[in-house]
Amino acid sequence: MPLSTLLFTILICIVPLALSAPATSVVENTSTSCFPALYFKTPSNIPSSLNNWWCKPETEYAFVGFSYEVTACQSRAQLNQDFYDIRHRFQSRYIRLYGACDREDFYDDVIEAAWNNTLGVHALVWFGFNLDDVWIGRRDALFKSLHSNPKAPFVTRVVQFGSEPLFDGVLPHDQLAEQVILAKANLSSLHINVTVSELAYGFQERGGAQDVLDAIDSINIHMLPFFSSSASTANNSWPLVLNDLNWFIQHGNGKKMYFDENGWPSVTSPSVQPNSPLAVADVPNEQEYYVVLDQHCEFLKEVIGGGVAWFAHIYSDDMEPGYVSSSPEEHACTMTNNHHAFAVTPLVFQPFDRLAHALVERYA
């Protein structure tokens, strides 16, 4: 089936950064001082310590990278090619893994490609949608790579349990919180954070799941306003975004927040349907959603916890089939992030892969 191509514009404001570097594993996010700042040079040898390695979370806000689906079990060569493009063409600092590849040692290939291209990784323990326990083996395989690969702690910023385990009912919230706590203990020597990738409604329908919010290190939010029963066009989406964000501000204990599965679809399909008759799915609205986020850049920077960073979902149409083609026009825009301006060329970008289950209750 033909693939769709989106002309995608990200505009991110420049805000001066004047933060001192503590004697911890994070430092000021200047152009060369910390991983994965835009002009940081990955050393030839693996450092002996994580001290002064990671950039401060407060310096990571607005656009930071893409969701990247791994269901295709990309080769190491393909990962390197894509990560190079993500880093150098779009000036990303992170990728957020989506889906699962159960090939042995696959995450070691991800680590190598991320190291080679100076990208941090939001890794993922993928539950899938079958309500089975296959995630346990995936968790164990990921942890094996994290402990055995010496580069793993230097590229893996956080491990996520996802996608939407609360909303999908994979585990009761108390058991999910226990898994987070156990994972934090397992990874404590590596100084890798642990979180859950989830909708606001996923927490809300479980009575708030405050035990999960208390356990996680960062809050990784699915921000999908198109599926609100109040949705219309993307330029009217900010109140919907703010509604979910305010809930996390009120219940998140001041933790760092990311919009990780984040965007507005350009087409619908049997599994991607709006819950509002006024919701419009097309390329201009998909683009406009990110313009809306950019218009609130200063606000998002000042949100408690060090500002809100966001990923664009998802990197390539090739990762999800079934979308009609559009005729792209050459376009470039100026994009700024971390004091560095660069051109954004046409981006291959796709609507959401699923949400076959209705989200009509989300904003009821």
C-alpha cells in the first residue's frame, strides 16, 4: 500500500540556559559538555564513571526526538542509518523505542547505534496487546543487555514499562508499581531510571494509581488530543493538552515530564478513529499540532520538574503500514534547540498505529 509523507514543521524557542553543574551524573547542557547535547562528541573510550555524563533534565525541554518502532527487528546497519538521520538531519537528542523485537541481543544493536550517533534512549519493556506474560521475557532480556553491555548506562536514560499498561489492563496498578520498584532496584547500580508510558486516563481510571506515580522516576505521558471527545482541529488542541498536563502536575510530585507518544494523525483507519465528529485528521492538522506546542514553548519550559520535553510520534511511515500517499513538496524551516539553529527537511511521519479501543471516556 502507498505510504504517506508528512511535511512536518517543528519550531522550538531558544531560551538561554544558565545552570551550574553539580557534582553528579548530570551537568549543564551546553554544546559540548554533556551527553547527548547537540555538539557533544562521544569519546573513543567508554568513561569509567557516569559522573558529569548526562545533561541536566532541566535543559531538556520541547522537541527532543522521535518514537522509533522496532517491530521490524532492524539490522544494526539499519539502526545506524536511521539514528544518524535522526541525529544529524533533525538534531534529535533521544529516541523513544516503541514496539518490540525479540531477536536475541537486539538491544545491544540499539546501544551500539545510539552510542555511534550520540543519541540517548528511552528503552521499553513492551507489554503488547494480548494481556499475556510475554513482557517478562522481554524485561529479562533487556536487563541482561543493560548489565552486560558496558555502553548501556551511557546511552540508556530510562526504561519504560509500556505501552499504556494501565489503560490496557495488563497489570493491576499495585502490581505495576511493584514492577517499577523491582526494576529500579535491579538497575540502581547502573543509575538508569524507570518509568511507565501511559495516558492520563490510564491513571485516572485506576483511581489515580498514585502508587505508580510515586514509584516512577519520570512521567512519560501519552498526549493524544485527537482522540478526545472534545477534539476538533489541532489549533484548538491546547486546552486538551493542558487538561492532561495539569493532572500530572497536580499528582506527579514535581517529577520530570515527557510527552512520548505524542502527536495528531493525518489520516484515520479502522483502528484510528476519532471520538468527536468534529475531529479533523489531515496533514495540515498533524503539522499544526506541533506548531501549537511551539507556541507554548515558554510555558512548557517552566513546568515544574524541569520543563516538558516531547517526542514526535513516529519516525517513519515504513514502521506502520496502511496509509494513503500524499504528494510532498520540498520544504525547509528553521528549527532551534539548545542554542543551535538548523534546517528541517521533509520528514516521513505517520499517524498513530493503534488505539483500536475507544478513548471516548478519556475526557468525559
